[in-house]
Amino acid sequence: MSDTSSKPFSTFERYLIFVDRIIINIENGKLLSKEHVYRILSESLESGTGEIFERALEEQANLLQANFAAQTDEVKQAKANQKLRAMKILKDAWEQWQQNYQLQDTCARGLQTILNAEPQERLATLIQVLDPNHTPVFERQHIQLLIQLLQKSADTLPDDSEAFALRQFAIGLTRGLADFDLLEGSLVSWLYEPQRQVGFERSKISGPWHSWAQQITSPLPRDLFAGQASNQSAAAIAQAQRSIDISAWVELSILLRYLQNGLVRWFDQQPYDAKAGMHMTGVTFIAFAMIWGELSTGFQNSQQLSASDRQSLSKICFRISLQTLRTFAQRENFPLYGGVFASFSGESFRETINYLDQPLKEAENTQEKARILTVLGYSKAWMGHHQDAIALHQEALNLAREVGDQLCEIANLNHLSRISLIQKDFSTSESQAQRAVILARQTGDRQGEANALANLGYSEVMIARQQELITPEELETPISHLERGQKLSEKLNDLQNQALCWVGLGTAYIAIEQPSQAQIALEKGLALTQQIGDRDLQALSHAYLGEALYQLNQLELATYHACLGMYLLEQRHSKAWQQSAALVVILQGKLGAETFSNLLQQQRSHLIALIGVDGFDHLPNLIARYRQGED
């Protein structure tokens, strides 16, 4: 692109001429394709002048469009239209050039960041450059280009050890992508294997790990997957390292990232149910964050590595754990009202929360941290660890207020309110729910409002039940809150909240001696609690069904549900078991000891199906404990 005038042109003017010449050449058939035009752009555009070229391109495009619009003669209009088609080819080539330039620029800057770091910090810097929370995200094409840049840079470095490290990075990145290609076809095949378990089972759950371990050949990923399949902490892998193969750890970081992302994409596309959907998306993020958290702990406790290697690797694994949690927390559909109740990472997900405790303590006070604390608090409550859950939710509540995340604030008020319900602290639950209702209505948070109304209505019913006499008028407002909460929850497909509303309504109808309506509500609630696996509500549903059926004089069914309620509540460490035990003793008196005993034997198979042989054998012990006045 030579300057034919004695007076020098500005860059903008030169680009106007350049664009015009390309249009003419396309029209004349000298440039036949977008690829040919792209090559001319790559050879001619000067570094750092992209914005100037874009202005020149836009100006010429506007002139051509105006010229086309002004033509009335068909021949001239056809000629003008030909120029517009040529401009379209140039614009497409320019768009392709921009994408590739941005790709090259991003990777070049990433490489420079790595080279600017001290040699001992370069692995940590590589992990930072690949952080999926940065913009732009390093996708596969970025990683492939970075591999080439690392190899070229290694060839120019005078220091052999530094060059070796860069080549190790390139080897690890290459192998990580190749490993994923190997496993991608069987990414979710484990879901369809016989006898798989996805739920809140207290048994070893191999999940995908066994399948992946059989297919992978690289030693480090294979050992990690085999350990996961055997429900072993990943910390053991880190502690067993006698020396550090940098390429292997880079390989593992890329492989786990792609496996995690692949699973998340797949689960996101599934309908929400007990086996897949959003629930398993959350499980995936937490499971992979946990693995990196365990590896970090393992390196901290390693006895076979130097202090510098231990600290470096521990910090790197810790950073990846935090990156994973941040990615999870930034999702639009982050489950503020869901927890991680199951995992393909082993029994009770090996106390996942404990392994994530350290990363969260060291993380900055951010919106993401508040949200992660919320989901972990909910998970603790689900497992019956209520005091731990309260501490997590309270910290999340304070942090959410600090960072102005009102949806998260409302969620934690609701979770605290629900735990207070379980602990029978109904006045505290009512107070927390009232604040949540007000905030939810102010912000238009319908899910928060639905949960708050359920908590509020339930609390009000239980407070009213403490009176000796309750009139239907006194329960009009609580019933109204529960009905509105139920309808809102149904629209939102919030099964758990619907279950709480039905159980609350059933309890209200028992209190005002409308047992037929109570039975209908409680049976709906029980069906939902069984579907979602909420053990606390399931226990209460049986307990209150026992009361409703007793009012209806259906003594046999009342015995069945009262016994289940008594046992399940005692297993959940709820003092409410004594209320069911009192009803069981009354039923025993009404039916007579022999008839009662025969009835239990008749119901044995049904009871064992729900609470097992040990649970059935434990029923007489609970009755005896209650009669003796023991807690």
C-alpha cells in the first residue's frame, strides 16, 4: 500500500484508499474469496490501528449504501449493488481478522504475563492466566495457540531450566486436551450403568470415576480417578508425591476443567429431577472444588517434598478450588434455595464442606463467597447439622448485606427461619420470615416471597397451636399465608416449599379440628417430601397424619403414621418425637396392648420398607423411653 502523493496521508486517509482499492479488486475478480481478502488484511494492517481501519471501513460502507439508495437507473443500481456485495466480503474478512487478532493478542498477553513472573511463580501464573472467571476465557483454541507460543518462547530462552518449564507447560496442556478427547465420548455413560446411585445414599458411589480410570492412561489422572472411585480423599495422591512432574499437574488441571465443564453443560440441559438437572450441576461444581481442596491439604501435609514445592503446589490447588467455586457462584441459576445433598464423590460427599472451609475462609468478602456459604449452609441443614448450618447462614447473611446482594440476604433469612422451625423456635422463625417477606416484596423476589410466606404461615400455625383453644378465625391469616405460598411455589415448581405449605396447612386444619381437610393436605405434603427426600418434613408429615387420622377415628392408620413420625423425628434429633410418642401411647391404650402389638406385626413389612428391621425393632424402646419420661 504505497503513498502516490507528495503530501503524506494520515492513517485514516490511507485506509480509505485501501478499502476502495479492495472493493475495486473484488469487483474486477482479482480477489475471489473472503480468505484471499483476509490474507491481504493480515499483510497490510498496521499494529494498533484496528479502530482507525474500522472507521474507514464504516465510512466507505455508508457512502456505498447512500449511493445505492440514490440510484434510479437500473444499470447504475446494479453496479452500486455489486459494490455492496464486495463490501460484504470485505466486512466478513475483517470480522474474521478481528477474531483471530483478539485470539492472538489474548494469548500473546497471557504468555507475556507468564514470562514476566519469577521462574518459581510461573506455574501459578499459568493457572491464573487460565482462570475461567477472567475475560476473555481461554477456550480450546486459545490453549492450542498458547501451546505453540510456549514452545516457540522456550526455544529462545537462554536458561535451560526456564525453557524446560515452558515446554512442560506445553506438554501438559497438550496432554490435558488429548485426555479429554479420549473421555468425552463416555462423559455421562456412568449415569446409565446398572445399580448406579445418585441421591442422598450413605454408601460408596463410584459415579464416573471408575469408568474414567479404566480408560485413561496418564498415571496421575488414573490414580486420582481410581482413588475417587474407592471413596478416598484426593489428599492421599498429593501426599504420595516424591517429586513434582509439572506437565502432569498442568495436564490434570486442564482435564478436570474440561470434564467439569462437560458435565455441567450436560446437566444444565436435563429436566430438573432427582437424578439430574440443576441439582447435579451443583454437585459437579462442589465435587471438583473439593478435589482441588483435598489436593491442597495433601500438599500442605506432604513429608516427601521440599518446603517450597509443598507451599507452591498447595497454593496452586487452593487457587483452582476457589476458581471453581467462583464460577459456580456467578451462574444465573445458582441454587440459593438448594444444597448439595448428594455427590458422586462418596459417602456423604466425604464431609465436602469441611474440605472447602479453608478456601472460603481465605477468600475475599465477595458476593460469590456469600452465595457459596449459603449453599453449604443448606447442605449442612439437610444432613441435620443445624448448628453448623446456622453459623454458615449467619455469616452468609452478614456478607450478603455487606456486598448488597439482596436475593442472597433474603435466601439466608429464609434458611435461618426454616432451621428455627425445625428447632421449634417458632417466634424466631416468625421474626426472620417477616423480614424476608418485606424484603422479597420490595425487590420483587417471588421465590424469596414464596419461601418466606411458607415459613411465616407455618410459624404462625405452630405458635397458635401452643394455646389451649384455637378458633378458626385466629388461623385465617396463617392459612392465607400458606395458601399463597403454596400457589406461588407451584408456579415456580418449588417442590420443597410446596411440601412445607401443605404440611403447615394440614397442621392448621388439625388445630381447628378439620381432620378431613388436614388429611388431604398432609398426604399431598407427604408425597412431595418423599419425592424430594426432605427427611425433616417427611417425619413431620407422618406425625401430623397420625393426629389427623386419630381425629377421624382411623386408629389403625393413625398407629402406622404415628409410629413412623415418632421414629423418624427421634432419628432427626427432634424433640417433637415425644408428641408422636404420646399419641402412640394413647392409641396403645385405646386398642389394648395385645391388639396394638398384633397391629404392628401386621404393618411390619410396610414399616420395614421405610425404616428397616432395626427401626422396627426400636419402636418398643421409644415407647418405653417416653413412658419413663426420658428425652
